[in-house]
Amino acid sequence: MFTYVVQRLLLMFPTLLGITMLVFFVMAFSPGGIGGPLLDHAGNMKSEDAARVREYYNKRYGIDKPKIVQYGRWLNEISPIGFQVRDDGSTGSFGFKQPSFGESLQQHRPVADLIAEALPVTLLLNLVSIPLVYGTGIITGILAARRRGSVYDNVTGIAQLGTWSVPTIWAGVMLIGILANREYVKMFPTSGLHDADALMMPFLPHFTPNGWVRGWLLDTGWHLVLPVVCLSYGGSAFLMKLTRGSVLENLGADYVRTARAKGLDESVILYRHVFSNSLLALITVAANILPSLLSGSVIVESIFGVPGMGKLAWESVLFRDREVVLAVTLIGGIVGLLSQILRDILYAMADPRVRYD
């Protein structure tokens, strides 16, 4: 197992190289090239000012260099071993150096700082969404399989199929238009992660002589309700259908009839034997749910104005901000590849027949 994991970790490097190279050259060969929307603003300036802006971008980011050279410069920046790059864009000596994601073309801030601000928000969304996806999906799937053909099975099956068919972008717009609209319910905020006065709130909710104060923690949860719902319902519906089918398949196996003939309790058969043998299908899906939640956060965070990785990636793609797009792509690729390795490890833990030696 150890040798297999090491091999998979080493194979991550050429895979990530191919992913980032594909994204870079798609941006580079698109109309306008890298930083095109940013440089277009220079067209409204005087010719001298526009020339200085273009000269700055060319010198600082090497946009005028051949595309393969630009990609090589980015690889040099993120690598702990390479050429030192001075502030004017020139290269220095070769050796060990501090790796960096570079500086954003749009915001003129270090990309690492932008990611450090946005990543905790996306992680918070996913840490709330993942238990909901797995909890509701697995529990409703097991109950539907146990009560096959009942009213509960039919109702949950239709409901989950209907919710899975709803596009996330449409659901987000409808939730804002109804539950956050002052003309209708006005139960939740329309955007953001906090109210404007959130920094002045105490951490926990409590009563004061002036009335109820919800506090910073409750205010955050209140703003997260609609984004979490949009991020969770599709994965929960899919996991429910998969769990139901996998459990039903194992309920008809010979070992279940043998266990029942021995007089074992039905709950013991279901949860200790059937569900444990249904884990392989669930593990397969689990490896794809986390990357899909990260990619789904692009839509959800853009709709609800949540300042996370998804919103940062979307804005960077619009401006073809090379440094930010490549950094987000690299992080997403690492998460996706690590989830695949974790899936293979869980296979071996769940099924003794799986061996990688």
C-alpha cells in the first residue's frame, strides 16, 4: 500500500503540469490573450499613459514574451528551486528560493493573500454542506431501500429526482427572488457573508435591555443558509439514489438470507452487513463529491456574493488574470487528485479483497 501511495503522489506532478498547461494556453490563445480585458482599459487613456501601462504589464508579468516562456516563468515562481526574479522582471541566480503564486494582474496584490482570504470561506461552505449531503443522502437512501415500494420510498424517490434535476443557478435565483425578496418572504439576506455591522456584534446571540441581538455567529449562519442549500441538494439527491440501489442489491444476496436464517436482528443485518458491503459504491462517489462541491461553489458564490474561492476564480477568469486562475486551478487539481488517492485507500480499508501490493 505504501509503495502504491508514493507512486500515485509522484504521478500527481505530471498530471498537475498537464492541467495547468492546458488552462494557461487556453487563456493565452483566447481573443485578447492573457490580461486582455485589463489592457483594453488602456485604450481609453492618452497614448502616452496607455503606453506606460502596457510597458508596466509587459515588464512585470512578461505578457509580451512568447507563451511558452510565460508559462515557464510561472512554473519558476511556484517552484522552490529556480531562478530568482527581481521586481523589474529580470532573472537572477539559480538555487533555492521562496515559492510564490505571484501577483494578481487585476488587484495588484499577492495571489497568496487573495487565496488566504477566500479559501476559509469556501472551506466553511463545504464543511457545512458535506455533512448535510452525506447525512441526508445516506439515511434517506437506506430507509427507502428498507421500505421498498412503500409510500415513503415513492415520495422520497420522486422528490429527490425532482431536486436533482433542478439547475443550481436557477435554484439560487429563485431562492433569492422568493425567500430573500422584500416583496415576498424576506427571510434571508440576498448576498454576502455578514451584515455591514457584523464586526460590532458580540460573538454569541443574547438578549439585551434593547432587545434581541443575534451575534456574529448566528449572523454568519443566517447568511449561509441559502448558499448551503444550493450547494447540497444535488449531491444529496444523487447519493440517496446510489445508496438505495446499492443497499437493495446487497439485500438480495445469499449472505443476507443466511443471516436471517440464523435469526439475526434486521437492523444488525442492514447496518452491520448490508451497509458495510455497500460502501464501495459510496466511496467511488465520495471521491467526486468534494471536487464537485468546490466547482459548484463557483456558481453559488457568484450568485450569493460570497467572497470565496469560487467567486475569486470567476472574476479572475473574466479578466484573464493569469496568476490567480493558475493558482486556483493548481489548488483544485491537488484536491481532486488527493481525493482519488483517498478513494483507493478507502477501497482497501472497506474491502479486504482489494490489494495494491
